Amino acid sequence: MPHTPLKRKEDIGLSPYELKFRGRHRSREVQMTVFDVSADDAQEVAIRTVEELQPYKDSDKFIWLNIDGLHNEALMGELAENLHIPAEILSDVMEPATRPHMEEFDEGLFVSVKMMQFHENMHQISIDNLSIVLMNNMLITFQEEPSDMFHPVKERLKKHRMRFMARGADYLAFALLDVVIDHYIFILGMIGEKIEEVENKMVLGPDRETLKVINLLKHELSDLGHHIKPAREVIMSLEKLDTDFINPENDKYFKELHDNINQAVELLDYYRELLYDELNIYHSSMSTRLNDIMALLTVFSVIFIPLTFIVGVYGMNFDYMPELHLPNGYFIVWGVMLLIAAGMLWYFKRKKWF
Amino acid sequence: MPHTPLKRKEDIGLSPYELKFRGRHRSREVQMTVFDVSADDAQEVAIRTVEELQPYKDSDKFIWLNIDGLHNEALMGELAENLHIPAEILSDVMEPATRPHMEEFDEGLFVSVKMMQFHENMHQISIDNLSIVLMNNMLITFQEEPSDMFHPVKERLKKHRMRFMARGADYLAFALLDVVIDHYIFILGMIGEKIEEVENKMVLGPDRETLKVINLLKHELSDLGHHIKPAREVIMSLEKLDTDFINPENDKYFKELHDNINQAVELLDYYRELLYDELNIYHSSMSTRLNDIMALLTVFSVIFIPLTFIVGVYGMNFDYMPELHLPNGYFIVWGVMLLIAAGMLWYFKRKKWF
Amino acid sequence: MPHTPLKRKEDIGLSPYELKFRGRHRSREVQMTVFDVSADDAQEVAIRTVEELQPYKDSDKFIWLNIDGLHNEALMGELAENLHIPAEILSDVMEPATRPHMEEFDEGLFVSVKMMQFHENMHQISIDNLSIVLMNNMLITFQEEPSDMFHPVKERLKKHRMRFMARGADYLAFALLDVVIDHYIFILGMIGEKIEEVENKMVLGPDRETLKVINLLKHELSDLGHHIKPAREVIMSLEKLDTDFINPENDKYFKELHDNINQAVELLDYYRELLYDELNIYHSSMSTRLNDIMALLTVFSVIFIPLTFIVGVYGMNFDYMPELHLPNGYFIVWGVMLLIAAGMLWYFKRKKWF
Amino acid sequence: MPHTPLKRKEDIGLSPYELKFRGRHRSREVQMTVFDVSADDAQEVAIRTVEELQPYKDSDKFIWLNIDGLHNEALMGELAENLHIPAEILSDVMEPATRPHMEEFDEGLFVSVKMMQFHENMHQISIDNLSIVLMNNMLITFQEEPSDMFHPVKERLKKHRMRFMARGADYLAFALLDVVIDHYIFILGMIGEKIEEVENKMVLGPDRETLKVINLLKHELSDLGHHIKPAREVIMSLEKLDTDFINPENDKYFKELHDNINQAVELLDYYRELLYDELNIYHSSMSTRLNDIMALLTVFSVIFIPLTFIVGVYGMNFDYMPELHLPNGYFIVWGVMLLIAAGMLWYFKRKKWF
Amino acid sequence: MPHTPLKRKEDIGLSPYELKFRGRHRSREVQMTVFDVSADDAQEVAIRTVEELQPYKDSDKFIWLNIDGLHNEALMGELAENLHIPAEILSDVMEPATRPHMEEFDEGLFVSVKMMQFHENMHQISIDNLSIVLMNNMLITFQEEPSDMFHPVKERLKKHRMRFMARGADYLAFALLDVVIDHYIFILGMIGEKIEEVENKMVLGPDRETLKVINLLKHELSDLGHHIKPAREVIMSLEKLDTDFINPENDKYFKELHDNINQAVELLDYYRELLYDELNIYHSSMSTRLNDIMALLTVFSVIFIPLTFIVGVYGMNFDYMPELHLPNGYFIVWGVMLLIAAGMLWYFKRKKWF
């Protein structure tokens, strides 16, 4: 969850028009690449200024402009001016704590969701905003950090250029969102495997380590839910939206997105339930174990406490204690004590204490 | 729940058109059988290629094509081409982790639900996808493994061929889904019987075994719910759907499906509640038992601790301890100790500790 | 809850047209009685065959046909044929595990709810299906067992024959359902009284018996809810239904049914909440009691453990133990022990342990 | 909650037309008072028979008829006949266990809510039904017991007679319901103060008394919720109702009622949450206290148990025990015991047990 | 939460027209300032009487009138009369316990929300009502206490006067509400940081202090939710409202408010969940710790209890105890005791008790 403060005191009251970056990373340079779908050799081209976009804009097909890095406020201003993207929307793009949401404006659609990626080498999940601006002949994507998540889409784009051209920029938007949701499901699946592992360990008897893992997984699921559930709302409003920027022929793809994100949310709820059950099993077994410990202590104490009392009695130093002088006194006491112990054991056995 | 990963890394970013099998079983050959309802001797006929379907397709009545096994990607391609089933739909058919859902396409309806079957000999529940494609004069069903679940429908189909012919392929779809839901209820009923058994055992006093069974049953119900609840959504949207592929005369059957799946979901919730109550009873009885154990330990300790102290006192070896030389010292000490013990017993009795 | 299996293996896949009895009681003969409202001396007449209904059917007013026993499959077939009741509906009537539901068919309405009756002599609640078929000039009711539940309605029917005639068969259906719901509320009220009793006992200190009663009442409420909540859905859809079989003038009666069943469901939820609170009180008082037990044990142990150690010390048999030979050694030890005991007591007092 | 049975066996199956009183108080005489708003000296006049209403009925303005006591069945019959109030509605008025609800009839509106009043002298909350019948030129209110709750409205009615006349009987109905809801909020506020008191006590350490108060307050809130939540439904349907009996100009007042009752329900939920949290704090502190008790017992036991064993060893009477004859044996044993005790204390200190 | 009683006995039954202040602070004088947006040097001007507003009212642009202090009933009366604000609305303004709500009247819109501010110097959150009356060429804000919360809006108003003029008074209302919601998120973020701190402490092992902090934070979140959730309802109805007082061009700003308040509510729920999880971790670790304590006590007791018994046996003073006279008796007893201890330790080790 957010380690940058959600709202900084000095940002309160800012106009929604202010193009101010509110995140942390500023060292790297902002990278822009253009993917011209209509070109014969559909290739990614790196550009440096917004002006370099000019030749692509007149294309009768669509282009994909990807921007990695959000901290160049001047560049954002140029984008706003040149491409007629409202300042309010770019101001949202530049806010890393923004909530997944969807907005329509005069010349396009704006969609913001969280993209999550598992980095196998670091055993860590990274979370970034993906902002998509869908316009008539252009799709713009913004990310704070460069990532290789959309590599398979780029491959498909190169291989099936004609298909993408025929279906338009909205189909490309679908393909990107589809990848984002597939990653949700992939990450959930990984957590699910860990939950199953914990479950198998539980059978052997839970220990403190298990409890820590369960609590950690719960925390992770909470965080994922915090990102996935608003994304579902976005996808649902995209599906219901009656807009010129999505070709009705492509509606079925957005319906599929909806099915996929629903699957993600269901998995989330299912895993939460499993974890909740595991926590319950942990507590049940703890309480059962406490019962067993106390039963053992009690059996031992209850048997030996009277015996220890009896031997104490005959350790007293009174001048006149008749039993002490009985010839078989010592053996009689042993007999009595064995009887008491046997009686107690029989009683506990009958009560099924062990 | 899913033991195949939900989403394999290499499947992320695949086009929804890609006809790629994503499950595990590939050894057996794919089996296709055709059931021609209009034929006089309505019989199942095994076929090997899609071309063999040609003669049936011109029938003015409908045929039922059943396909067991989903891993023949070439066959799926032929089906797509010959029967005009969109590739997106066959791609869903080939994904074993697909979520129950329903889709309408130009020439038909696609329905995917989970079918569950209890194998008495193995004391095990198997779960498989059932994909149904309903077209004007054809019903296609896909399963990953062959099963005998639809045997009674086939019997009815043979016996009442005319009735099925009159009502159309959508009625056959209803009959199959009805069997699927009946199996849900049958399996829920079996779990319900186990829950009642546990309940009866509870009366005698719950032990660790009971706890394990309760947790197991909870887990099973969670899994069933994960399959049944999305199936209810499918049935509900089927009922509400305004489509050419379901004859309005058959609407009442789909309403009945809805009633049946509702019954399944209600049973599910009812059993969950029962299990939750049983778990509570287990915990209550554990906490009551701990109280009892501790009360016993405390009664014994509190009575004997002062007595043991007293006998200890008169075991001391001081040169001058006047009580030791009293003629009745020993008996007086016994008297005092009996008084203390009686007092304690009276106190605990009054406090209702035992 | 269901002690007959919900679904028998051999019933899966049956056609919805199959008129097969799926319950258990087959010994008694099926009883049919007709109540002709238009007759001057509105009386119940027992009949044996469906043909005997013929003279009543031509009546311009309505008749009430009551059938006790559902296992006569031939009779059901005749009813289907003679009165044009669809086989699907009679098939539902013959299924004792059917879920409360409502269905409209060409010539009437079908309503199925659970009727519950408390038998004072047996201290037991019986549950039976009530199936009502409402047609233009006929009301048919089916029950598996004969009961006297509708006796007051019959009395009113005899007394106010004209009023019933004026309002029609739908008003009679309302009157019957009203009695059914009144019984729900009556039974809930009885459970409510038991819950109040438990509450009063709780004040004195809960014991194991209380816990058993609470769990039993929870179970009973769960069962009732399982029958009452679907009945509410039925009543709600009856109220909203736009049908020819309910005279708009009688709409207000169905609105009243709705109010009544809502009251039943609210009571149910209210009592569940009370029971849940009582269970919490039980657990709180158990945990408080455990605290008290342990505090007592600890106070005793902590005071006597050091004292017992001290007397042990002076019971040792070392050759040279100077304290033993002090003239007042014994009394000094007593003094020290009393000081320790007093200090401990003061400490526990200050910590408010007792 | 209901101490009168909710439904008496003999009342089941009564016609909704039956004007039968189902409550308990029958001793007092029924009191009727008329408030003629159009009269110059708007005064309350006591009347004895329904006929005395005649002169007021022809008034072109409206009158307020208040009836305290519901057990005069004859009077109710006259009201039904003279004022054309349907018998079903008066039958509801006479049922003390009726659920808050709202009904429209040909010549008016019927509203039934619970009125709650706190009696400072008795430290008790009384609950009564308020039944309001709103007709074109008449407002009738029924209560089982006379109360002074509407005194402030009567004062306002006398002072601002013209304003009430201008706004009509529906405004008077609003004013009465407003007072009823204000009392809900007042009583909730009083409970809220008690909850804050408990909270402050909790800081000092919860005792058994606190637990009792929390459970009592929970019970009271449950009861209030059982009355307030259905009242909200009534107010909501009043607001949405499209009726001739409420002047559209007065709609805003009913919207305000809605806001007020919403505030009441929110307070209710907020207080429930607070109580739930307090109960949790109680349990947490109980479990923490048990930990502390057990830690103390364990520290004492674990330190002294080995020491007591050691002194026991040297209290044995074997003929040959070499340590006993060491010149410094006694002091060496003391040294060893002090070392053991110090080691234990250091261990517990490091483990942060105290 | 409310420390002023929610409803004072004497306020029940007041007419909604009564302009009576129901809060506590009356000492300070009421302050009024006017901000004339159309003036060239847009400046705040303090005024003393409602008449001084006259010159501003004829302005063709809009003015912002801010009133700090609600207890001047005469002034409120003048406002009602001069500016045609209905008395009901001003009566709501003067009620500090009013629930956030929104109302439309003939000449404007009324919005009431809670504004929350964190005072760094006092480490405290203050809560006040913000009442906004939006009319065609005037925006009136009421607060009970003066605050500097809207300082940034005033700065923007001075700097971008033309932009505000162009967008109208409704845009100013948006800007103020936006600041209010930003403060909600800021305060939630601060609580979120404290929750993370607690989480980090939890890893080290929770102590009593942690529990107090968790309970405190839960209480604070409950309070915030009690204010923020109704505010969301207000924002939602503002967004949906079809009114002349909000320019359709400004709709997008209200949509943004909606997104922001949704983020606040989601954060609230997310933090509640985190706290709930932390509480669970606290309890789990308490129960684990109790297990550990009891295991330690039991291991010690179970090992030493039999040994102490044995040494007691040989401390008895019987005349004839043969073992005592064995030459190696003492050493044999030591051997037996060491064997017993070792056996016990091996048993506990195998059972994994430590």
C-alpha cells in the first residue's frame, strides 16, 4: 500500500488544471516511443519531442504513443496543447495515488488502472499506474516506470498488423487491459499456490511460522483487492459506456475483459475465505493444544498433590505419632498412596482425559 | 480448487483468437459422437472428422454433437471454420480454468458451466467443464473427459424422440443443464448428510477428529460454491436473455432451471451456516472443558497447598518447637487440617465449582 | 431439515413431465374433498374420483378441492388431463423436497410454500408442503398429510359464504396463505419466548445446559429461515405479478400478506441476533470465570509456594544449620512467613485480584 | 421486546375484517378529543360518541381526532361506518403487535409507527403504537395509552393556527411524525451518552459490571432497531408515494422526515459498532489479563519448584548422605539455590515476562 | 462524536421554521466577509449588516459571502428575508448536529457537509459543519468557527479571477468541496501512517500499548466514517441532480468530487480491514503466548512434581524404612530421579513442546 503520503498538505486546494507531478522518481529522463501501425514495418520508434509526432498524426490509421515517466511537467503541457487532452486528465495522470477510474472527454476516453507485475528475480510484486488515453487515431499510454509487460502485445501487433489496423485503437486498448488483468490472475494464482502450501502444512500441526505466513498472505490479498476492485468498476463502466471511441464490433472484447476481471475478483474472495478458514483452523488447534497441555498438567498435579501431602505428614517431628512406630507403617502408607494414584488414573481414564 | 495454475506466464498476452489448449490431458484421442434426433432410430454415431458432419447438417431437425477431449487444436480450427463458431468461443472452450459464463454470437449461444459428479467407487467428486454451443439446428457439447452423466438424457431422447424434435435444440440444452444442476443438488445433499452425522457426534462431545471433518466439509462447500454461484449467474442471464435461439415456449424450462439452481445456492448457504454453528459449538465446548480442567486443578491445589505447608512446618528441625512436644499435637494438627479442607470444600460447593 | 435425501440418484435426469412421487409415505389412501362455495349449505364433500368433480365444474362460482396425499400417480395424471394443469406443475407438487416457488401457467397460478404447525401434545413442529393451484373457478390445495390447520378458514367460509363468493377463489388463496404465515409468526413467537427464558437464566450465570439450549434454538431458527425466506420471495412475486387470476380488488390482501411475511422475517433476524448476543454473553462469562479460577489458583500458589520452600529449608538435615539452634528460631521463621504472606495479600489487593 | 405473545393461537385465521382488540389493557374508558383547526379558539374538545363528530365534518378546513384506547370494538365499528375507514385498517389499528407500515385506501392514507418515550421519573422507555389515518379534511390518531408527547405540536397548533390551516392535515401528520422521530433521536442520544460513559470506564480497566452494562445496551439498541428500521421504510414509502392526500407543496417536509429517520438509523448503526468495539476491548483485556495471571503463576512456580525439590533432597533421612556432613553444606546449598533463582529471573527478564 | 446532546428535550417539536441556534458557542461575534469576484481587485471585505450586501447583489457576476458563527438569530432572519433563503434551510444551518445532506429550493441549492481539519500544533482533529447555499449569483458559506481551510481557494480566486468568473458560483462550490474532501483524504492518510507504524511494531511482538493504539485508531476511523459516508451520499446526489444551479459544463468537476470521495471511503474501508487484521494478529499472538507460558509451566511442573514426591517419601520418619539403611540408598534415589527427569525431557522433546 501507499508509502508515498496519499495527499500532501501542500497539494490540498490545487486547481484540477495544475500540471504538477506528485510522485517521487525524477532522476531518469522521460522516454517516448511511437508505434505506427499503418507503417509496413510496424516498428517502435523513440522520439524526444511532441513535435516529432506530427508526421504520424496525419496517418489515416492509428498510432500508439507510450510514455514512461510522468515527471516532465513541460512535456505534459505540450501534450495537452498539441493533442487537445484536457489538463484535468493529464493532472490525474501525474498523480501516482490516483484511484482507478474512467473518464470521457470531447476527443477521447481516459482510463486509469493499476498494473501489477511479479519480478521473479526479486520475488516481489511491483505496482504502477497505467493511464490510457484513447482517441480517434491514437492510443497514448503513460507509466511511471518502463516495463516489459506489454511485450507480447507488441509481438502480436507486429505479426498481425492488419488485424489490429482493421479493429482500431480501441482493440489495442482492449489487448493492453487484457494483459493487465491476466497479470492480476497470474499473481492471484501464485498467492493461491502459497495458500495451498500453508494448507498442507496445517495438517501436520500449525506453528508460529504458519501464522505469520497466513497474516502476510491476508495482507497481500487486501492490497491486491484495493487495486483490483476499483479496476472492475472501471471495466464495467467501459463495457456499459455508449461512446464513439469504442467500435460496437469490439464490444464483445470488453465483455470478455469484464468476465476476466470478475474471475479475478472471485478468486480474490475465494482465497480470502480460504485464509480466513486457515486462521480459524490455527486458532482451533491452538485452543485444542492448550486444552491438552492443561489436561496433562492437571492429571499430574491432581495425582501427586495428595501423595506429596501424605509423605509430608509422616515427615513431621511430633513426639507422639503412633503410625510411625507400626512395624509395617511404611508399607501401609505406600499401599494407600498406590491406591489413591490408581483411583485417580481410573477416574481420568473414564473421563477420557488421555 | 485449481491445481493447474490459473494462468501460465506464457499464456499471458495470447490473442483471444488463438486456438491453444491450456489444460493437461493430451494422451487420449478426441472422441466425437453425433446424435441425429430426426433419424428414425435415433442413435449415437461416432465420427472422426468434421466432414462426416456434412450429411447431418442439412437435416431440417437438429443434431447433438458431443466432443470428449479438448486438446486437438486442428480439429477445433475445422469446427470454427465449418460451423462458423467464432474462434474466441472455441478458445474459451479450450481453457480449463475458464469461469462459467454465457455469450451470444451471430449464429448461436455459448454456455460454459462446471459439471460435478460423485464417483461412488472412488468416493470422490470429479469436476469438469461443460461447454454448450447452441445453434439453430445443432447442439454441440464439449467435455475434457468422457462421462456417463448424460446417460438418462440420452435414454429419454431415444424414447421421446418426437417430443425433443418438437421442442428443439434449446430444450435439449435445458435437459442437459438440468442434469448438471441435479448433480449439484445430489452432491450437496451428500455433504448435508455428513454434516448431520457430525452434528449427532457433537452431542456426545466433540473430539479432534470432529474438528478435522468440519474443516474438511467447510473447504468442500467453499469449492462447490466457487463453481455453483457463477453457474447461477449463467442460468439467470440465460433466463433473461432475449434471443432467437431459445423458443419462448421453452422459457418455462429455463425458469425451472433458475429455481433449481437457486435451491442449490440456498442449500449451500444453509449448510455453511450449519457448519459455522458446529464450529462454534466445538469452540464453546472446548472453552467449557478448559474451565472444567482448570477448576479441578484449582480445587485440588487450593485444598492441598495449605495442608502441605502445615505438614512442612512440623517437619522443621528447630531445637525448640513447643507444639511438637504437646501430647496431642499430632492429632490437633490433623484436626486443623481436616477443618481447613472441609472449609474449602464447602466454599467451592457454594460457588458451584463442581 | 431434509431427512429424505434431497435428490435421489435415480431421479436425476427425469423429465419434468414425469408424474412420479418422490416422497416416503404411501400407506394411506389419498383423500379428496370438495367445498362448493356456491352451494346453499357450503359443505365439505369427500369424493373418490376426478369424474365426481364434473358437476361442480360447471358452477359459475368457484369450488375448493383439497387433496391430502400425493402418492397416487394415476390420480395426478387424471387431474392433469381433466383440469388442464400442466404435468410440470403436478410433478413439482409430487416432489416433497421442492423449494417454495410460484409459477403462472395458461389457465392458472401455482404456489408452493411450506406449512408449519406446532403440535402441542407432541411438543413438536411438523413441516409439510402446501401446493396451491389457483384457476378461474377452482382452487386446488395439495398436502402430503391431512391437517386441521385450515379449520378456521373453513368456519369463515361457511359463515361468510357470500363474502367469499363475491371476492373469488384468489381471496380464498389469500386466506389460506394468511393462515400459513400466521403459523410462522406463532411458532417464531414460541421460540422467542424460549429465548427470553434463556436470557433470564443467563443473569444467574450460564451453565452447560444453557449453551445446549442456545445451540438448539439457533438450529431451529436456521431451519425456519430456510423455509420462511423463500416463502417471502413467493409472496413478493405474487404481489408484483400482473395476472388475470388475481382480481385487482384483492391486491390489498396480498400486500397484507407481504407485510405479514416481512414481520416473520424481521422476527427471525431479531431472534437470531438475540441468540448470537446470548452466545457472546456465554463466552464472555466463561472467559471471565476462567480468569477468576486462575486468579484464585495463582493467589494461593504464589502465597504458599515461598512459604513451603522456607519450611522445606528448615526441614533439611545438615549437621550444621545455625538457625535451628537459635532459641527463637522457630518463632522468627513464623514471623518472616507471616510477613511474606501479608505482603503478597497486600500486593494482590492493590492489583484488585479479589 | 414483545411480552404479549405475537400471535395468539385463537387469533390465527381471523378475517382481516374482524374488529377485535388483541392487546391487554381494557380497564380504562376510551377517550376521544377533537381539535378543530378552523375554529377561532382552536381548542381540544372531549367527545363521547362518533355522532358528536358530525358538526366538525362539514367544516371546510380540517379537524384532528385523537383516540386514546383501542379496546372499544363497538366504537371502532362506528368509526368504520361513519368515516368510511376500511375495516382492514381498523383491524390493524387494534393489533398492538402490528409492524410499522403504510397503506393507501380510497379515502385516505394509513400510517402506523411505534412511538417511544423516555419517562424520566421512572427511568424507563415506553413503547406504543401510533396509528395515523389521514383523510381529506380529517386527521385521526390512535394510541393505546394517553401520552403528552404531542403537547408541543398542540401548542404550535394553537399559536400558528393559520399556518396549519393553510398547509392542511398532511402537514399536521408531518409535525406528529417529526416529534416521533425526534424522540427516537433523543432516546438514542441518551443511550449514546451511556456508551461514552462505559468507554471512559474501560480505560481504567473493565470489570464484570462493565460487561453487564454493555450487554444491556446492546439489547436495548437491538430493540430500538427493531422499531426504528421498519419506521424508516414507512417514511421512505410516504416520501415516494404519489397520492392526493399529500400536497406536493408539503413534499419537502416529508423529505426532511426522511433525513431525520436516516440520522436515527445511522446513529443506531454507529452505536452498535461502538458497543461491538467495546466488547472486543473487554475480551482483549480479559485475554491479556489471563496472560498476566498465568505469567505470574509460572514465574513463581518455575523459580520455586526446583528449589523446593532441593530442600526436599536434604530433608531425606538416608543413613549415608555425604553432603549433610560437610561443614559448609548448608551454605553451599543456599548458594546454589540463589544462583538458580537469579538465573531464572534473568531468563524471564530477558524474555520480557515482567 | 457528538459531545453535545444530539437532541435536547426542549427542542423536540420545534417548528422547522424556528430560527433557533442549537449549538454552544455564543461568546464571539458573528463575522461576515464578502468576496466580489467581478471587482478588479477581488478582495475580501468584512461587512456587518445584511444591508451592506445590497450593492454586490446587482452585480452581473457572483459574490461569495462567508459567515463564521451561527448564533445570531436576528441576522439569520434578515438573511432569510433579504436573500429569499427558506427558513427551513437556515434552521438546518443553525443545528450543529445536522446530518450531511443536500436540498434544492426555489432559488438555489443547499449543501451541508462536515469539514475536518488537523491542527498540527494541537495534534487534534477539529470537526465543523460547512453549510453551502448556492444561488444564481451568490455563494454563501456558513461555519461555526472561523478556519483557514479555504485559504488556498482564496489565493486561486485572486490569481485566476477570470476563470472563476467564467465558470460561475457552482465552480467555486466545487472548489470548496474539493478542499473539504482533500482534507478527509489527508487525515485518513495520517491515520494510515499510524496503522503502518503499529504494523511494524507488531512484528516485534505486540504489547498492551499496541492494543490501546489499535482500539484508538478504530474509534477514530469509526468517527470519520460517520462523517464521510453521509458526505458521499451528498456528493452523489449533487452529481445526479438535474438542476439549473449547476452549469452542465461543470458536471465533470462534480464527477471528480465523486471519484475523490469514493477514494476516501475506500481508504476508510481498507484501513478498517487492516486494523481488524492487526487486532486478529494481536489475539493470535496472545493465544500463542498463553500456550507457551502454559507449556513452560507444565514442563517444569511435570518434571519436578514426581521428584519432589520421591524426596518427600524418604523424608518420612517411620521406624522401619529399609531403603534408608542401604549403603548406596541415597545415590540410587538420585539415579532414579535423574532417569525420570531425562525420560520426561525426552517425551516433551519428542512432542515438540520446546
